[in-house]
Amino acid sequence: MTSSPTFLRLKGQTLVYAVVLCSSFGFLLFGYDLGFMGGLTTSPEFLGQFGNPNASLLGFLVSSYEVGAMIGAIAVFLSGDRFGRKPINIAGAAIVAIGAAIQTSSFGVGQFLAGRLIAGFGLGMMTTVIPIWLAECAMPKNRGRMMAMQLSNLIMGLIIANWVDYGMSFYAGSIQWRLPCALQIAFCLIVCCFMPWLPESPRYLANVGKIGEATVNLAALRGDHPDTESVTLEMKEIQCAIAVEAEESGSWSDVFKDGGVSGFTRVAIAFSANFFQQLSGVNVMSSLGPYIFQVSIGMSRYDALLVSGGLQVFYFLSSLIPWIVVDKAGRRRLFIIGSLGMGTCMTLSAIFVGIGTKGLGYAAAVVLTFFTLGWQSNMWIYPSELLPLKLRLRGGAIAVVSQWLWTFLVVEITPPMITNIGYKSYIVFAIVNFVTVPFVYFLYPETSRLPLEAVDLLFADRSGGRRPNILEVVRDSTNKAFMADVHATLEERARYGAEATKLEKPNGAAEIESTAEV
């Protein structure tokens, strides 16, 4: 028997934790940017440097980062699987560092905007591929928890940003805003130095024909020998999924077609998940907290920064809850709980602001709690679980384009919304949250704790070669008997090959589909 492979002398779950830690710095950058720009929107030194911009221009200075990130995600979509998960991550971190350096040295609006766009481009690349890399490395039973741990680092970025902004607010001169801009570079350097020593995704390697390397990497991530039965079986499951998908012609346009794997339907669901997350209004509280507290309820600048910083600490503590429940409760249930909770809290926020009380801070804290429980880690892992391997990168890129498109919209419109319509802004977000619930209930299949290859079987043809509609897929995904057959079918395919089992449908699907309920 060959020796058990390691990376950085790590293997098994410890190695998966290393992947989580390294990739989480990409999300820390995400959170840091959302946070530090929120503080700069009330900095006299920053505003004076750029001619005291009005609310619309100020919103664009913040949201231009999201425009760059959207373009970065599109670039990953166009390049497809030409490059591995790690090279895209490293390139993205290097580009963020370049953009941060340009922002730090800015003396005019044009230069600062260029730096924001470039840094955003790099982060768009990173946030497209990070969830995919993690999903393809982690084990099904704790994949959600790994993403929840990673997303806690996003909130750590918000915390660092808020307290850096608060600390620098006591300093005169441009260092008050230049140091927060420059700090992004440090996180990029960590990624560039750490990531080359970690394993590439076994599924990506298998997809490009590097089966030997894929087996070694998978064995290291599972803490086992390459020739043990469990590693061999999982590799066969991956190879069978690749073989089945390869029967259909493949190109970038597959994200808009059925392609034999319900491709467009799955991409559309992933796109919508990003839409619902961003239109929940969470960024009103997380990225523009100081502005909201200062403008909506009349706090001083220092009090607004202090309250916002404390709120981010609470946000981080709330993010620890999903570590425990995310893989037990399931994706659908947490999505629904999160949306109902945020909708209620946004309604209360409208009331608090409308009657002139200072209860907005309490409502914001509860909003962030429901968001971390329902949508934060759940949303980022869901597209990677839902999408088939051949569309995972390009479909994931489309989903991230949605993320940054709607983030841009929310960050861009929030300052003028708060200025012009006040408490009614929160009513808009409340309505979106309540509308989200039926969409999730009827259209979002359950993917928690499933092997990635098993999700494909949810969308496979039923008896007689009939393609199931999304309502049937959702219904079957919550039916225990049907899912038991899916697991049995997946194992059978791995042992005997796709040709031998002819898996147009899981065993027993014909009987299950007439009795299952959502």
C-alpha cells in the first residue's frame, strides 16, 4: 500500500481546515472592503480629498468595487475551466493588491475609482472560485460548516475595517483613509504565499484528465491512502459523473441550455439565490452602518462608528451559530427562517425610524443574526452544490455576477434612498424578504450533506426518459425514500460504471414521484 499523501504535512480534516483558512482570506477581503468604505463615507479627510461628493457620487465611490467584481466574475465565466481553482485565486489576490495600491496613492476621483475597479475585478475572480474550491475539497457531511467557518472570516474583515476606521478617525491628515486602503495588501500577500502549497481540487483535476494527481489530492483531503476502497469509490463517482456529462456537447452556452443536466434551471436558481441575499437589505446594516446611524437617527460620527463597530462584533458572534446547525437543519429551512426573520426586522426598522426612536441599532443586530443563520454561509455554498461539474465554474461565475450586480445596486441606491424616502427604504427590503419565502419553498431543492455527484441524480430523467420539472425535483429532494435510492444508485454507478446501470432515473423513482410531498 502506498503512503498517505500530505500537503504542508497536513492531511484529512486538518488539511480541509487549511483550505478553509486560506480561502477565507478572500472573503475577509470582501468583508473588509464592505466595512472600511462604509467608515470613509463619513470621514472629513476622505470627503475633502475628493471634493465633498454628493450622495450619488459617494454611493458610486463605494459601489464601483462591485462593478469591478462583476467584471471579474464575467472574466472567469469566459475563461471557463482553462485554469485551475488555485491559479485563479492567486491571480485575483495579486490584482486586488494592485488596485489597493492605486487607491492608497490616490489624489483624485478618477484614480481612486480606477483602483476600486481593479481591486474589485480581482475580488470578483476570487469569490467566484473560492466556494467551488472549498465545495470540491470538503466532505459532504460538513461542507456547509466549512463554508460557515469561512464566512465568519468575512465578518472578521468587517470588524477589522470598522475598528481601523474608528481608530484612524482620531488622526489628522490623509493617513486617516490611506492606511485602511493599504491594509488590503496584507491580506492579499497571505493568500499568495499560502495557497500554492495546498491541494488543487480533485474534481477539477479529474475533469481535465489528471486522474493520478486527482487521486493523490483526494486521498490527502480524506486522510487516507490513494488505493483504499473509500478513496477509489469516490474517485469512480467523480469519473462517472464526468463521463455522463461528457456525452452532451459542452460550451460556454450550456449555462443557457438544458444540456442533459437541467443546466439552465440550476444556473437560474443559483443566480436567484444571490439576488435574494443582496436584496434582503443586509448590506444596509453591514457596509453602510456608520452612514445609516448618522443620517437615519442623527448620531455623531464617532458614535456612529462606535455603534457600527460593536454591531460587527455581534455579527461575528452570530455567525458562529451556523457552524452548529447549517448541515443539520438543511439549506431550504434556513433560507426560509432567515428571510422571515429579516423581513420582520426590516419592518420593525421602518417603524423605529418612522417614529423617531433609536431602536434601529437593536433591529440591525437581529437582522444580522437572521442573515448569518439563513443566508450568509448557506447562499455561498448552495450554487457550488447545485451546479453540475461541467457548469460549476461558469454557472458559479454567473451566480457571482448576480451577487455583485445586486450588491452594486443596493450600495449605490441606499444613500439616496435613506436621504429621500427615509423609513420607507426599510419597507422595500421587508417586502423582498417576505416574497423570497415561497420562491425557496417551491423552487429550491435540498442539497445539504449530499455528495456533489448525487445532486445530478435529482435532475436525472425519471421513468420513460421524462425530464422532471423543478417542482418535482424539489419534492423528491425532501423525500427520504427517494434520496435513499439516490445514494444507492450513486454507489452502484461507482462500482459498476454508468454504462452498466443506465442511470436515467434513480431506483424506485416511478413509485416515489407519485407520493412524495414538498
